[in-house]
Amino acid sequence: MRIQRCPTHNIGAWPARRAEMAGDAVTVVEPECRLTYAEFEGRVRRCAGWLAERGTLPGERIGILLSNRSAYLELVFAAARLGAIAVPINTRFAPPEIHQILSDCTPHLLVHEVELADGAARACEGLPVPQCIPIGEGVDAYEAGLAGAQPLSHVAAVAPDDPALLMYTSGSTGIPKGALLPHRKVLFNCLNAQLFFDLTARDRILVVLPMFHSFGLQILALPTFYVGGSIYFQQRFEPEAVWQLVSDAKLTFFGGVPTMFRALYDALVQNSGAYDLRALRFLFTAGAPIPVEIIESYEKLGLRLKQGFGQTETSILCCLDARDAVRKAGSVGKPVFHAELRLVTPHSVAGPLDGWRDAAAGEVGEISVRGPIVMSGYWKRPERNAETLREEGWLRTGDLATRDAEGFISLVGRSHEMYISGGENVYPAEVEAVYATHPDIREIAVVGIPDAQWGEVGRAYVVLQPGSVLDGEAMRAWGSERLARFKLPREFVAVAELPRTVSGKVQKHRLLEEI
């Protein structure tokens, strides 16, 4: 039976429903702004009217090149209300990178920070982007537009599979791809987050991760809005400022990538006793593996740091519950409620579905998932869709993992990162996890490089602890007591920092390009 198109399926209806249920509740808090759900719905109505007056039609894309602010969510919901598609864009991208995304998705208009006006103009050169709308001090065409717009309360009828967002992948392996995310995916991701985080309208959530990334928008902001909680925005990550806001506003939960939690821990130790963290229920990290020692360090301070795992194409896939955060430290937990997950052996996953073989406990398999949280497909990438989206709704994530006897998932790396040395499979994540415990190593990334004798060998890029000196032979000797010989990196290279995406993932292709 075909599902009927109706406004109820449209996430653009959420602000109106929240305004009806609890219009006086606070939804967004910024340094210069505090909005109730009723006030927010009024702004979404004017934003939808403003977009409609500019000729925005169903299916057209609205580019968003903004820092964390209320307007970000207003544009997401207003675009959805018209049946259009919001396109978050990384504000840290250079104009040529933005140009690449704009040429790919051809947005109807681009809303950008006023300080990014020059870069936005350069990015739009030669492209049919008819309107660039600035937000910020000085010339704020967005606020002026809302002030003069006729409010639009109508919500377009959509089907669950109609697209609401076009989010570009973080580009950890190269050129970003646009993932089309339908309305039903946004809904079921919010339901998964609500269940795992035990979110309620009483929660006050900090969003300091940028909303052009799935973590900030889909795992933190939208689920909090869905349950009727309060969203506190910070545009820049400053550890002391984070802890001060958590203390002052009695925040209950926030998320960040592992590199952020290192800096946050240092700030907390240096300012011991300065913050009131009693309202904080837990912390959450995802985006990249986090060393067990960091989880344990927070636990010693009485703060529970949970870990999760997801992708732009699926949002949150696994989460480690608070009661297991230390006992199963290093795992990303169990699959979310609204999804079906399989670990399929690498040699069978590329073939037909009827030949897939599930990995046994402790055996490496590629994570494949199906259910309402899966994307519709990549924008204009039929060859990638054929490779990633398989029969019966299964999506190949490309992530390799093991499952223990209790059903907990542990990541071992990406399928394209695995290399074969002397006929043996080597998973860089396993090697990195061991070396992350070395007292002289702050961060490490391992890649496979060609070798005449063994086919491939490992090269480790190392960020050293302050005052430490790299000794490759000593590093190999230390590792030989903990790893099989074929897993030991042949080379160790000291670097000042590892190139990362905003979500914390190491861009290993850039390491190979730069050295």
C-alpha cells in the first residue's frame, strides 16, 4: 500500500506543534537571543513566507553557510515547510571547496554569515546561484527579509521518503558526497536519540559542534527540539567557556568529538572546583575512536562519558549506554532501536545478498544497516548508490567492526583503510588503539604504504606528548610486546598535528599527500 503524502510527515510541522504544546518553553538560547517555542514558530512562519516570496519551489535547495544560530534551524524547518531541501555547508571550507558543493547541488539561494560574504561571492562565480543573503552585524538581509515577510503557516504535504536535507559527507577520504536525507530519517534518528539519551523537555543541551555536520544538527539539535528541550548555541569551541556555560545554565548534556574532550579535560583539571556540574547527566562523544584512558579520566572526576558511532548517511547507529561506559570502554555499544544491523564478512559483502555471511563473535565484518534511518541515496552519484545501497534496503557503511559475545560493537577501521602485509590483514584502528596507550604518544594515525617485499607495510604518523622525542626503533620494540610483528608500523613520522574533519575523523589521504 502506498503511503499518502500529508503534512504530518513533514518535519516543518514540528515548530507549530511544539508552540501549541508548550509555547512558553525556551527553545533556543544564544548570547544575544532567547526564544520560546511560540516565538521560534513565528520566525519560522516568516522565514517560510520570505522563501516563498523569493520563488522557492518544492525540491529546490537552500544553501546554509552559517555558524550555530537560531536562523540555522529556522531555515531547515522553513525549507521543509515548503517541500524544499536545506543544504548545510561547512563554513571552514575554502571558496573552491564551497564552489564544488554549490556546483553539485545548484541551490536556489545561499544564506551566509556576513563575514563570509567575499568567500561566498567567489564560491558562486560562474554558477546559477541567483541570491546570496547575508546574516550578521551591519548588513543583515535575512533579518530585514523576515521583518517584511508575510507569515506562512501552511505545511506542504510530503511522503516520508521525500528529502528534507542534503548533507555532504565530512570528506575523510577525499571529495565530499551529498547524502539525501528524507523526512522519515530525521524523525527516526530523533526517536533513536531520545531513547538512548533519555531526552525529555527538561533537558538543556549545549550545541557547540557546528550544525553543518550531522553530529551537531542531527544528533544534538534536532532531537532536543523534537522532545521540546532547550538548545544552547555556542559558535566557537573554547573549553573554559563550555564549562562556564554548563555551570551557569545548569546544562544536562552535551556532545563533542574526542579531540574536544582532551582539551575539555585539561581545562577542568586546571580549574578544579570552579564549575557547578551537578546538573550534567552525562557527556557524549562520537565522530572518531576515543582512547579508553580519556573515558576513565572523566569517570574519576565523576563524569560519565558515553561513546557512539554513526555516519552522515545514517546518523547515530550505535551507542554505549551509561551503565556500560567504563565496563565496555572502547566499544561503541549496541545498535540503536530503530535500525537493523549486520556484520558481514568482508569477502562476502561485495556479492549478492543471498551470499552474505554474518561474522562470528570476534570476527571482523563490515557494518551494514537497514531501516528508517538510512538515507535515500547520494545526490547525482548513481555509481556510488549502486555500490552502497544494496538489495532489500541494506546500506553498506564501509566500517569494519567486531561483535563480542554480549553483542557490543567495536570498530576496527574502514574497509578502504585495511591493508595486507605479507598476506595478513592489518586493521589500522587496532594498531592505533594499542599505541594510543604509549606514554609519549598523544595522537596516532596508521596507514598502509607499498613495500617491495611485503606488499604493504604500516606507516605511523605520531603527535608526541610535549617534551617527548620520537625513536622509531624504540616504538617498534614497545609495540612488539603487544602486537604481532606483521602489525607493527615499519615507519614512524612525527607531525605537529593530524589533519581532521570537523567531526574529528583523521583525513589520512591528506597525510599521504603532505609527506
